[in-house]
Amino acid sequence: MPGHGATIDDMTSDGHGRTSVTMVIAVGLFVLTVIEVVATIVGGALVGMTFEDALDSYLVTNCAIGLSCAASGVLIAWHRPRNPVGWLLSAAGVLQTMTAAVAPLLQASIDRAWPLEATRGILTVYFYAWPWSITVCLPLALLLFPDGRMPSPRWRWLVWVGATGGVITAIGLGSNPDGAPITTWLSIADHRQLEMLWEIANWVVRGTYGAALVALVVRYRRGDERTRRQLLWLVLALIVAIVTQAVWGPLVDGFAVLNLLAIALVPISMTIAVLRYQLLDIRLVLSRTVLYLVLSTAVVLVYLALVGTTGLVVTDPAGGTTALIVLVIAVGFNPVRVRLQRIVDRALYGDRSDPVRVVSRIGEQLVGGDQQDVLRAVAQTLRLPSAALVINGTERASFGVEPENTETITLAYQGATVGEIVIGVRSGDRELDRADRAALQLLAAPLSVAAYATRLSEDLQRSREEIISSREEERRRLRRDLHDGLGTALTGIAFQADAARNLVRTDPDRAEALLAALRHEAAESIGDVRRLVYALRPPSLDELGLLGALRRQVDHLDSGSTAVTMDAPAALPELPAAVEVAAYRIVSEALTNAVRHAHARTIEVTVTVADAVEIAVIDDGDSTEPWQPGVGMVAMRERTAELGGSLRAGPGSAGGTVIVRLPIGQPLRGSISGVDPSAEGPAGQEDPDSSAVDPTDLGMAPLASVQVSSAHSEPAP
């Protein structure tokens, strides 16, 4: 409708539910509280109240507590209007200061004999305002702190029970006519007969405060890092308030009422916790506060105990006795401080000061848990907000909610980076503490081994999948070659044989020509079969062994322009088939490159065997520039990597150098499983057990043989 667009815009809510209405109400409650405080000050001055009178009548404490609640409430209600804690604090501020505001009016009405009805009305407000603050608003605010919700749905009944008990208690406190010469408008004549009801309601209010403390413990145990830091702000304020209540009154004469001012810290801490919980390192503040409170109490108790004991033992204590007591306390102070500091730090910072304990806990999770359990142990042991494991740039597991600031701990194994641990920095800190970093560095060693084992396991699984995939691809290629090539050729041979048989009597010359063509096609088919067999495994390896096959290759390349020599032991131990194929292919490629590309005049091949087969191919060719990786070089590196070996190839001092080292290990079974015709039935039919992978057989042999066949589908030159 025209003219209402602005109103709709004003009512629009932001992400926290803030609207113009909520802002006006929040500011209005705060302004009302300020007006009540000003009225208290002005009214007290007009009726001639001194500061001592205002203090004894609780005007000072009510105004301070009410103003603290109102200021805290307006900030929370302004920024988080959906959080009922802010509105409860605002209401508490208005009600607390309302009693203070009408106190001077009540004094004036009594001194100046105002009409009875007016005095009773003022008295009604005086007695009924403040109880609602301490029996309803404050306990419910503590119960709902910090997010405005109960710890779980099963706790919701406590809100209704607490509110009901608080309302009954407030009515009971405000309607009690005993001891008052003038009764309120809302007094209950039979108040004494309801004493049981008032007592039960009073215990319900106390139980609500107790339930609020239990809820804090439950929230702390279940909550994340942010929730815990919010709760620690309130814990700090409660500790200061409790200590002040216990110490100020008994020790400071004449100002016992002022100890109530410490209660004003509670709403202030709640506001900081909801809106600015990162303001300080609350863990450090709370740690030092608890430590020195305990130390101060211990010093006082020890001093009193020693003085009392000395008074009993020494009949005439002199000044030296006091000096001795002070000396004893001074000597014992630091050890006690150190031990207490450890206890407090363990509660707030975990076991970072005891790295051995941290490693022990992480070790338990490494044995019996998964990655998530390990990260949970890291975060909880050191009281950190989050921890995440990153391997190969991918997050594998995480725990907690990652804060704005994080630090990375590198995981290294045998000089190589195997992963990273991303640690969340505690709220309020810009970086990890030195003790945290030292503990994490100590944890990095077992975590590095675990990350390395994880990567090895994944690489093994990926290798197995690649083996199966490559094997099936090779079978598909063999089937295609046999069907499209050899199958077609054999079909043609069969047709030609039939045609020649039909013409052998009627047209012998033509039949003879067909037989000659048939003979030629049969020879080509035999060549195709040989090429297929050679692609699977060079026949010379089966005929001559690795040394014999290499010598044949050397003799083939040894000519007038190039002199090729080979130095090798007389015999080799039994080698895995995969090692034989890889060594033969790599040496063949190296010799071919030296002759064709480097134009070498002399080539030396050296073969040595210990725990690995090591072959060196050294030439005097023209290769002085760094070698560019081509198809052959990539194939050599892949074959070496598949067997866990090492390859060094490039220009040397006098020419080219290729040195390959292939571990022998145990002979691997099924060296050409899946592609060796002797290991399976007809082409295209899979052996029932061929898809199973033996965990003790790392799949190196199938991987090497498949790579050989796929990389050399054509006959070698």
C-alpha cells in the first residue's frame, strides 16, 4: 500500500533478527534504567540522604547492579535480539533500579505525611520491584546463557519450573506485611499460612541457580572452543564475586554492603562472552586468577597455623618468631606455586606441559582408533579448537570448528613431506603458544609415520586398481587384435583353402596360385602371433635368460661404427619376472638412445647383483645438454618406479649415463598374471582366481608386465 514502504523497510530483520522495533525497545529499557538512577540520586539529595544512608538502604548497590544489567542487556538485545539473555538482563536492570528510585519518595512520603494511599502505592513498588530481578530474571538469564537455549530439549522444563518458582517467591517477598506499619496494596493477609508455599518456591529459586551452574558444566564439557571461552568469562566473574562476598564483608568494617557490587561483574562478563569472547586470552586470565587466589588463601592459612602453633609452643614469642614464619612461607611458596600452576594449566591448556603424556595418549589412538580419533585426541589433549589432517593437498579428516587463525605443522618422514596438521589457534590468540608448538612438534614424529603409512596404503590400493584396470585393458587389446587381425586372416585362409580345393582338379594353375597366396597370408599371421607374444614378454628372456638376452642385444648393436661391451657376472640368481622384463626394456631403450641420438662410438654395459640388480649403460656420445624427457625416458622411469627402484639418467663427464637399480626382494608369483597365455584359458576368458590380489604380493609383477605390453605393442627394432 502507498505510504507504508518505509514501515516495512524499518521492520526488516537482519541476520540476527534485529529490527527497528527491537532496537527501540532495547534503548528504551536502558534509558528508563538511567532515568531511575538519576531519580535515585536527585531524590536522595532532596530528602537529605547521606552516602552512608544510601549505602545502608542498598540504594548504591541496587543502582550499580541495575545499571550494569541494563547496560549489558541493551548491548546484547541490540546485537542479538533473538537471545533472551539480553532482554532478561534489561528487565533486571529496570526492576532493580526501580526499587532504588522510589526509596527517596518513600522516605519523603513518611517524613511529610503524604496521603496513605500514595504511601501504600510507593511501598508496593518498593517491595515488589527488586524481587523479580533476583528470583526470575537473573536465574533464567544464567540458565539460558550464552546462546539463549537450554543445553538440550530435556532441560526445557527447568525454565518453566524456575520461572514459576521465581514468580511465587517474588510475590511472597512483596506481599509480606510483617514488620511494616503500612501494608502494600498487594499484601496478603494470610501470608503466614502460606509459609510452606513460600519456602518451597524459595528452594525452587535456589535450585534454579544450582541448575544454572550444572548447565555451565554440561555446556563446557559438550561445547566447542567458542562455547568454552564464553563460559570461562562467566566463571571468572563468579569466582571474583564469590571471593569478594567471602572476604570483603568479614575483613572490611563499615562497608559490608559494598561486597554486593561484585555481582555487577556477572552481567558484564555475560555481555563480553556473548559479543566479544575473543577480547582476551580468558584461559590465561582465569589461570592466573585461580592460581593466585589459591596461593593467597594458602599463605594466609599457613601463616595463621604457624602463628597458632608457635603461640602454643613458645611462651614468649619475640620478633624473631614472626621472621621465622615469614621465612618458612617464602621458602615453600615457589614449589607450591609451581605445582598449583601445573594443575590449573592442565585444566585449561591440557597436557601441553607434559609432552610425554600427550604422545602416550596419541599413541593409544594410533593403535586402536582412526584418523578422526587421533585428531580428536590432539585437540582435546591440548585444549585446541580444531585439528585437521591434510595429505597431498586434500583434507583427510578433521575435528572441531576451524577458527579464523590456524597454524600448520609439517609432517615429514625420511626427509620427505608426507602431510600437514592444520591446528586451530585458540580464540584470543594470534598464534600458538611456544609450549603448544613444542608439544605438537613432538607429536609430529608418530603422526608422520601414521600419515606415511596412510599414503602407502592408499598408493597400494590405487596401484592394485591400476593393475586390474591395466590388465583388463590389455585383455581387451589382445581380444581386439586376435579378433580383428588374426581372426580375420585365419578366416580368409580358410576360404582360400576351400577355393583351392574346389579348383585343384578343374583349374590346377589357379589352385596353385591360391595356395601360394594362402602360404603368404599364413606367414603374415605367424608374424602377427609373434608380435603379440613379444609384446607380452620378450621370448629371448625365456630362451636365454636376462644375461643372454642382454648379450644378444649388445651383439646386435655392436658394429664397425659402434663398439658395445658388456661386463656381467657369469650367472644371476633367480630373479622375479617383472625385474627381468624391466631391466631388459630399460637397457634396450638406453642402448637404442645411445646409438640413434647420441651417436656413441663406444658403449659399456655393466651388470652387478647384490640385494638389487644394478645396471649401468655409459657411452661417449654427444649428449652434453640435459636430456629432455621423451616417451622412452618416461617409460624407463615408470618401469623403475613400479618396482620401487631408482633411475639416474643424463649427461655424464664423457657422454651419457644411465644407471638403474631394481630391488630383487622375494620372487613374485604370477609374474605376468592376466596376460600370460600359460596362466589363463582362451583369450577373453578370465581365470576365476585371476582377479584376486594376494596381500603379500604387492602387485609389482603384474604392474610391470602390463606396462611392458602396453608400452611395446609393436615389435622392437
